Amino acid sequence: MEKILEKSIVKGGGFLFNHPHFSEIFIPEEFNDEQKMMAKATQDFIDKEVFPFVERIDALEEGFMSSIMTKAGDLGLLGVCIPEQYGGLGMSFNTGMLIADIVASTGSFTTAFGAHTGIGTLPILYYGDDAQKEKYLPNLSSGEWKACYCLTEPDSGSDANAAKTKAVLSEDKQHYFISGQKMWISNAGFADLFIVFAKIEDDKNLTAFIVEKSFGGITMNDEERKMGIKGSSTRQVFFNETKVPVENMLSNRQNGFKIAVNILNIGRIKLGCGVINACKQIANQSTQYANDRKQFGVSISSFGAIKQKLSQMAAKTFGIESASYRAGQNIDDQVDFLIAQGHPEHEAKLQGVEQFAIEAAIIKVHGSDVLNEIADQGVQVYGGMGFSEEAPMARAYRDARIAKIYEGTNEINRILLVGMIIKKIAKGEFNLKDELDFFKIGMVHKGTFDAAPLSKEYKAIKNLKKATLMITSKALEIYDVKINEEQEILINISEMIIETYVAESTLLRTLKLIDQSVENSANLFINLTKLYLFDAVRKSKNAGYEALACMIDDEAHLDSLLKVMDRLTNYNHLNTSRLSRDIADEMILQNKFPYTLYS
């Protein structure tokens, strides 16, 4: 196969317009020994400090979650990506993704951990001045202080900039008095530090503040009674002329909305990655139950319908895992590139994530959807026991649901990611016309290579990109600047974009493993890739059909475009039963998820 000798810097969203070589992407099998040791230490921690106490956690036992967070801080887990000068470990963005992945199986603790290490800490790390970083980051890294993030208000959900909380400057201009109400605040019940967003005077945009609980003027409602993640602290927070020193303004006045958007990008990609271990745990438990459960004198794992569910769990998990770490490394590469160009480290990190905001939204949406699908299938494998609180699936099912709402609902993120791609096309960053000229005879795609033994799959993914861009182009042609009003069509386009990215990520990962001569697992990964791609093509075809039918009334024109869609989604001749059984048989034999990355 053709080798790429020098890694190129990838543009966010560029996967739709290019066909990367497998050597250009990172796969989780390439984590180094230090990262694997961190993963193992994190798994050992949750096995010892979290899993045995889920009932106490769900009961919101006073002080218990806070004590687990303190222990996590003692181990260094709260400061993985915080620079060493502030008490952290100073590790890469992708390592932070890895830790979020491992913590993912812990339900309520996942929320507490993510709220603290992500939206609670990162605003200070990325936007704080030197004095703020020196004062607060060591305490947050060690777990001595716990953090929360106060953005959402009763009348401002997705429209965060509509917040009504006010910050009024004191007469001596030494303090701001903050007054307002925040809701759905994770970690509020035990937080020592609050990142608070408020408006000054008649400002159009929010301003962010670092607020210590000791400042006073802070009261809370009782803990929310939630469908899932019952052990995470979620409360309404009221600020009543809370006196905040002017030096605790975070960044500049009216920069709060930008802070919120950029921090949420980080939260999105880590949330999407932060489902992987939960998916694997559900697959493990489902496989073990299916092996143990006897019906008609045999284990239910011998039934084709059960094997189909187990194999889907494995394929979907393989997909989100492949996509997550591909994007995580893209961010790290972008950060390194910017630092080498002379950018300050904190600016480089922000710009690195901002460059891949499209991929962050993709991974958030896809990861949360996959977790919910797998949890639902887990309940089904357990049958009647799946509906019982005595079995593990009930908690997994309830806890999974919030992921589709966190960090912006999946619907909002789907619309946003398409909008970001359209903006890049409008700015000339990507040439839509050239990519759409797929009728030209003998057209040669840049970056193509011999993808054996997955050449058919490689061609199918290239065609998925063409189909996605065709639908996007047609939508722009019909609606132009009013495209944002057609949310149903944008959601269909997003489905195609997401499935294309994830399917390509699985393909490139498998090709790289084959190139590295991972002989013992090659067949498994090939089967996982094919099974995932088959489903991705089916979903994309349906989404494309629906979008075209919604856009075009002329039957002849519609029929011609549907025929093009048929050509571009022609990946049908696949024995999915055989694939599913081969994958499931490996799981049944091992009595768990079919491969292990960190032992």
C-alpha cells in the first residue's frame, strides 16, 4: 500500500472532501504504555471506589460523592490535562478522552467527574489569567475544591445567551453583585467553586465570573428527582447579590458566550467518547447473561436473534471508539502545529478544539445515540429481568438517556454541525463543485489508495461522501440562505454526515491494524467494519431519500435523483447473518466484549 510519509494537518469537516490514508489517523491500539497505565489505574479506581457503592451513590448519601471525587483527585484523575505547574499531569487531549472513556461506565459518577474536569475547570484553564490559574487550578486538580458550571436558566435552555442573571458593578468599582437563578446545575450540592454566566447592564452577550461558595449570597433548591443518574447532584442555584471581586471576571466583558460555546465543544467530544466503556460493560453483561440464561434447554446465546443484538453492540461500540480517538488526535495534532507556529499554549488548545467543532458535535450525537441503542438492546437480551431493578440493565438504561440532552440536545447539535459545514463551503474552505462532479468519466480522487481487503468498503464510503454532498448541494440550491429554516432536512443531512465519518473511521482503523500485521484480530475487525458500514449505508440511504422527497415536488426530477442515490448507496450484497454470528460467537467464546485494549 502507498505510504504517507508526513502527517498533514487536517481541517475540521474536511473528511467529506478528502480520502485520507489510514496512516494519517490515530487508532486506540496506538496508545503508549503510560496512557495504558493511566487507563488501567482509572479502571482499578472505579472497580474499587465506585462500582461497589452504586446504591449509596444513587441514594445521594450526604458527602459520599464528594469523597469519591477527592479520592479521584488524590490519584491525579482530576488533573489529567492540567499543566504540571498547576498541579496536574499535563497530558494530551486524547489522553483526557481516554480517561473519560474509562470513567464512562460509572453512571452518576461520570456526570460528577465530567462536570468538574470539563465545564467546571476548563474555563479557568483556557480563559483565566495567570493569577486565576495559580489560585484555583491546583485546588481543582487535587480535588480539594469541586467545581460546577452555571449557565442554564429556566427561560434559556438552548438559547444560552438569553440568560437574565445580572451582574451589577459596585459604586467603588471593586465588586460585582450577581443576582439570578440557574437550573440543572451538576455538582451544585457539593461544589466549592461556580463558573457563573451573567449580563452586565444592557450587554448583548454574557460575561463569565469565577464565584467561590464562600462569597455568600448563594442558596439552592433541594436535589432534583431525575429519571437517571440519580446519584449526581443536580440543583437549582440562586444568587442574591453575591459579592464577586472584579478580578474574578473570567476573560473579558461579554466574552462569556464565546467561553460557553468553546467549552461546550470540548464537553461534546468528551461526552461522546465518554460512553465507550459503558457500551462495553453493557455488552459484557449481556453476553454473560445470554451464556448463563437457559431456554428450551440451551443458552439463549445460541439463538440467532440474540447473536444479532450482541454483534450490533460490538460493531456500534467499535464505530464510536474509532471515530472518537481519530478526532481526539486531530485536535492534539492541531494544537502541536499551532504551538510550533508560535501561538501560546492555551490559545492553541482552544483553537485546536474549535477547528474540530464539527467532529465534536458528530461524536456527541453519535456516542449518545449508540449508548441509548445498546442500553435498550441490553434490556432486551435480559428480557423480563432487564426491566427489574435487581439486574444491571435498569440503571444502565436510565442513566444513558441524559447523554442525548447534555451539552446541547442531539437535535441542536445535528443542525449546528451541518451549519458549520455550510459556512465553510460558503467561505471557500471546501470546493463543493469539484467534489460533486462524479459523473465525469475517469475522475481520479486525490488520496485514493489500494484498500484491499476492504476495497469494496472503501468505494462505498467514497460514494457515501458523494451522496451526502449531493443532498447538501441540492438543499443549498433550493433554499439558499433560508436553509437554516429547514431543520428536518438539516437533520437528515446530519445523519448522512455522521454515518459517513464513523464508517470511514472504522475502515481506516481496520486497514491500519491489517498493515500492522495484527493477524489474530484481522477477521474480527474486518467483520465489525463491514457490519457497521452496512447499517451506515442503510441509514444514509433512508435519510437521503427523505430529504430529497421533502425538497423536490417534480416527480421526474425526484425520480432521477433517487436513482443517483441508489447508485451511491449500493452496498447491499452482504450476508449480515453470517457476519453477526461470527462476531457474536467470538463474544460468546470469550464471555465478554470481543477485544481488549487495556488489560
